[in-house]
Amino acid sequence: MEKTKILNQILKQKLVAIIRLQNKDEIDQVVRTLVTGGVKVLEITSNTPGYLDGIMKARNNHPNTIVGAGTVTNIEIAKKAIASGAQFLVTPNTKIEVIQLAHEHNIPVLMGAMTPTEITEAVEAGADIIKLFPAGPLGLDYLKTIKGPFKTVNFFAVGGINTNNAQEWLNAGALGVGVGGSLAKPIKTKTDFEETVNRANQFIKLLKPL
């Protein structure tokens, strides 16, 4: 799938589920649970043990789901993620070389940025989406203000997003959100499975276009 189609799917879905776990054996079950809940875009972070295998398995097992790599802080991680089949890259920092490499491989980048300078650098380098991070500490008013000079920028809010505030971030100007701990948790029991499926459904309903 080419970059434009992947990007359009991410923008359409408005939700990136961030999988960050301590145990590699938990990845497959969390992926299955989120997909069951209707999630179409998954990010497996590089600080999750076995994340490269996790990306490959998720793509093989769920071909209709977009699977990317997160916490891509440098070019070395980016290269490994792309080689393992990541369909998009997400960074917590502003690293221009990651954009260049991703675009060479025809995949989009959600680039972490916080300040006007970082946002400008990322946009000028071709970042497809600006991941406003950490969104929670910055707050809704920060996004509303920063949208003034950056009206045409595709912002996703990441950090501190939950079912209570997700819609507020969209109202403030974000085109979507990335959600980690309040959605993607280890699945150890049937109750865990059901609760995660329900949370995923909640997020999807909240973020649907009016």
C-alpha cells in the first residue's frame, strides 16, 4: 500500500492504538483484542520487547489493519522497523532523517513535535502528521493557540488521551489521537479482553465524524 493510501486511512480512522508492553508474549493477544474492538491502525513501540516480530505477525495475521512502529527515536530504529514491514513510523522527537528515510520507502511519518520551531522543522521536512507530544501536559489551550499559525498542519494529539477527553482534542483542532495506556493493556483474563474491546468501541464511536 502506497504512502498516500496509508496516510488517508490513518486520517480517516482518527485513532492510533499505541501498544507498549513489558512482555513480548503479550503482543499478539493485545493486537487481536484491539482488532476485535474495531481498531484499524496499530502502533507497536520500539521499547516493547520483540516489537519487530510483533509488527511482522500483526501484518500477517491482520492484513486489513495498518501496522506501524512507534518510539522511533533514531535512524537505526527506523531502518529495522521498515525492514520488518512497518507501514508508518511514529517518533516522540523531531528527527528529520527519519522523515527522509520513510519517504524513500513510501511510508508516512507521524513526527513528534512540541514547540513552534519543532513543528516548523518537521513540516518543512515533509512530516505527514505532527504528533503533538506530550499533549496532556500541554493542554487543549496550547493546541488551540498553536493552530493559529499552523492552520493547515495535520495534528494528532498523543499523551494523556482517554475516553473523557478524546472528543475535546478533536474540537480543539486535532485531526486524531494516539492512545496508549488507557486502551492497549495486557490481556490476562476474559474480563480484560471484554473491557479492552469495549474501550476500543468507545473510542471509535467518540471519534466518528458527525
